[in-house]
Amino acid sequence: MGDTHYIESSTDAGRLRWSAPAREGQVKISCDAAVDLNRGCGFGVVLRDVEWSVIGCKYGFCDEAFTAIEAEARAVLEGLRLCREHGILYAIFETDNQSLYWLLMKQEKNSSYLGNYISQIDALRASIPQLAFSWTPREGNANADSIAKFALCNSLHFLFARAFP
């Protein structure tokens, strides 16, 4: 299993500071979800490199009813799948769902529906030798949030990926 680390975003005088990945070849993945109990959920995943360039983006829609934390876990799972498919070896995953962040940090197993997502996330962790999870305030996750809402409102799926390191 790869090394998994946990970090939290920092603020400077009340303003959110987003930082690019620290080294060449490392990717920061922002994940978010939007839920409408009458329609379903949308998820958004944005991948950026050390130069802050968007190197990948994925969003999707599911017409099943999810809780917010289930939808957020789905977004993280989709981000991990993108990393595995494109051979990303150094990744920092960023979520604004603090409950999910703590579940991922504890790596606890449970038998709930959410536990199924956590088990799938755990299974994919081994494909990324250096993996970190980060919590960021909602304001720091605006891009992933916007595309998750777009996917939900328009019932769409999309994947963009350029050549990965």
C-alpha cells in the first residue's frame, strides 16, 4: 500500500490560500459533489499540476438519491480511478467535506453503503505510491463545486484529460 498522508489547508488572515503541489509530477485533485434529493447527485473532479494548470477534469451525474457524504465519497473514488487510469503516482486529494476527510484519515471500515465507497477507495489507494488527503474550506473547492453543480443541473457526464506525467 502506498504512503498515505493527511494535511489540512491553511488560511492567511482569514483568506483561503490554495497551494499548488510541491514537486514536479505531483497532482492536486479537487473533488466535490452536489445533491438534490429529487434529482440525484453530480460530482466534479479537477486535476492540477505544479504550475496550477488544469490537466484533467471529470464530472458526472447519477439519478440515485445520495447523502452529501456518499456523493462526496463518489467524487473521491472517481478521482482515484482517474489517477490509476493515467498512472499518476503522487497525488493530493482535496475535499471540503470534513466528515469524509476524517473517515478517510481514520481508514475505518463499516458496513453501511458509505462503507462500500470507503472500501473501494481503500482498494485504489495502493495504486498511488504517494497519496495525501487534504481538507479545505468550501471556498477553496470552488472549481470542483461548480462542475458538480453543472453536472447535476444538466444530467451530464464529461471527461477531459491531457497527457499526464
